[in-house]
Amino acid sequence: MLRLYLSASSDNGNMRTIQLEPIGQVISEIENEREERWGGVIAEIRLEATRFEPAAFNGLQEFSHVEVLFQFDQLPEATVETKTRHPRENPNWPKVGIFAQRGRKRPNRIGATICEIVSVNGLSLRVRGLDAFHGSPVLDLKPVMAEFLPEKKNVRQPQWARELMSTYF
Amino acid sequence: MLRLYLSASSDNGNMRTIQLEPIGQVISEIENEREERWGGVIAEIRLEATRFEPAAFNGLQEFSHVEVLFQFDQLPEATVETKTRHPRENPNWPKVGIFAQRGRKRPNRIGATICEIVSVNGLSLRVRGLDAFHGSPVLDLKPVMAEFLPEKKNVRQPQWARELMSTYF
């Protein structure tokens, strides 16, 4: 492998660009712009066969949920918002900062979603409720441990978020 | 900016390397290898001033919790495990796959932690319980919406994970 990386000046202050290798990809029947009703979707995550063996999943079936980190790489980088926008471009909801919403057109275009594990088989993990499109690169998979979760009754969020989420899953 | 990227052959099958620009960094008094008792730690996340304005946080204070995605970039890439290991190298716990644990020495070295929001001020966000070291690059910040969380009582996890987590926060 020959790889050469030159950057005469950073476009990000003194912070370095981070290079990640996808660990796998999403196989899903959802290929297009779906915005809602992800709860019933069953998707597969297939580990990259050149780098991983099924052992990387050993013990995962003892967990009920997994967090999937992936990239919305189908969205053009030029559409990324860095300031404020109305969630879903809905003028009835307030214009909030990009880090006060979970919209996809965000810096680095990363999605992070907790899904129910359906099955683990070889290099394939099937999950329920993954809001990713077919072909999305997967950056990490983490088993969900209850201690990492806040009590839902202690989670406070604005009214627009409740309204948006009411039909999301 | 001059940037040149050449890759004669990919080390990752047909999946492309992903380049991310950190959105900010972690400012914390925790500089070294801490493994436990993160619950009381207050850390600051400072947005990169060359790319963001305080408006990117507008409305975040209406949420109680934020999920922080960051990279454990202090860990040498050579220490990353891609197969199986005992969590914490503890032989009393089973040797499980790297995607069946949340250990840091994992492919892409990403951390994803839900934290309580302490304050938002300009480009600075203060949070409680962030298990990141000082200087870690931050990849994304997402407000926590209850609908993305499973009910804690429905989360199933093995005994070793309960034991490990009992002193984590």
C-alpha cells in the first residue's frame, strides 16, 4: 500500500484531520430519503471481510441492544449546515443550532442510533430501527450497557423535538 | 490550502477511507489513563473557533443531555484490537469480541457517551460524566431525545458488563 497525505495548511485551526476506516456497511432495503417510521426497519450490518472475523462479534448476542455509528455519506458535503436551521426545514419549529438537533446535514455527517439486536451470524449483524440508508459506511458498533443510559424520565427536551420524534420510529 | 491524497491500494476492501474534521476538543483535568469513577468529572467541550459560531449551540440548553462523539487519539493505533480480548484484560471476565465490549482500543478508537449538560456559554459546552481525556478531538455533539433511548428495564447485558460498569461512573 502506498499512501501519501499532504496538507499545506489545515482548514481547521490546529486540529488534525482524522482518517477512519469503515468497519463495515449497512445493507438495507431503504435506499432513499426516508424521514420517518424507522421503527419497523430491519437492516443488516456486514463487517468488512478483509479485516474482521466472526469472532469480533463473540458475546454480542448476550446484549439486547447495540449502538451503531455510521456516516450519511450519500448527503453531499456541500449541504452540511454549520450554524442554525429549522429542524426538517419546518418553519413551525424554532431555528436551532446544528448541535441542538440531530439533523443529518451536520458536520461530519455521523449518525448514532441505538438499535435492538435481531441476530448475529458470522460477519452479519441484523438490527431493528436503524435510520441509515443502504450502503452507509459503519464506523463502530458498541453494545449498550444500561449504566450508560440516563433514566428516560430525567431526559428533558423541547416541544419541537417531541413533535418531530413522535413519528420517527 | 493544498491537499493531496493518494492511495494506490485500499487496506479496506472496496470501502473508502473517511476523513473527518474535529468540531472541537475536550478540555478536562483528566489527562491520563483513568478507568473508573467518571460520574463526577466536569469537562468542557470547546468548538473550533475557526469554523463555528456560538449560534451552533442555540437551543441546546433546552435539553438535559448531550451525546458526545470523540476519539481516543492518545491511544497508539498499534494497540487497537480487532478480534477478541478480556474486558480490562481481566481474566475473570470472558474473552469477548471487540464489538461486544466498549473498550477504547477498538477500530477507529471512537467514544460515544451521553452526558448531562452543565452549561452552554459561547463556544463552550460543559458536561458531567464525559469519559474522555484532555485534548481528545470531538467529532459530533447530539442532543439526547428520549425517543432514541430504550427503556433501561428492557436492556439486557451479561454479568461481566454489570460488574465492570458498577464502578465506571
